[in-house]
Amino acid sequence: MAQVTVVINNRKYDIACDDGQEKHLTNLAQYVDGKVSDLVASVGQVGDARLLVMTSLLVADELSDVYSELGKIN
């Protein structure tokens, strides 16, 4: 089991992942950090928990849109 330190909203988080998945996890964390940064620019620093909940909802919405588009293709 690998251990990766990621930074989201200037805070470090140590996350475990399967061996070989370190780069993928780092890329995901960078994506999430970008979303959090966009939110901070819009709403300010409203607390880590709130920012991460809001970011989760935004990413879930993006995923929902992708699923809808895939459904139109099939």
C-alpha cells in the first residue's frame, strides 16, 4: 500500500492508495484543489468542510452530466 501526500486548499492530507496509483491519486487531488480554488475565488474561505462539500457537489454534477451524455449515445 502506497502513501501519498496531497495538498488541497493549502492543507496537506496523507492518503493511502494501491501501489502504482500514486500519480492517478495526485492528479485527482490537483483537480479537486483546482475546483476548491475556483470556489474560494467565488465565495471566499468559508471553511474546509463547507468547501469540500460544495466541491463534491460540483464534481457530482459534472459526473451526472457525463452519465446523461453517455446515455444519449447508447
